[in-house]
Amino acid sequence: MATKAKSTKKYWGMFLISLVATIAFLIILPEWFWVTLPFLFTSLVYAFDWA
């Protein structure tokens, strides 16, 4: 059975935006950087198509 390949460009873009936001939070508000981690790791999982 063949499966259709799914494009993950959108999720890679979301990952890069989340990564920039995480780094910005580490520099500006280091005590709040953990707020961005769920977005970062969720987009990474979707980008690798693990979900």
C-alpha cells in the first residue's frame, strides 16, 4: 500500500520561527524562555513527520 508524501515546509517554518522566539526569550527574558518550548518541540515533531 502506497502512502502519500506530505509536505512539511509549513512545519519547518513554524520550527524556525519558534527557534528564533526561544533564543530571543533566552536573551531578553531568560526566566520565561520555557513558555516557547512547547511550540518549538511540537513544530519539530511535525516537521520530522513523527506524529
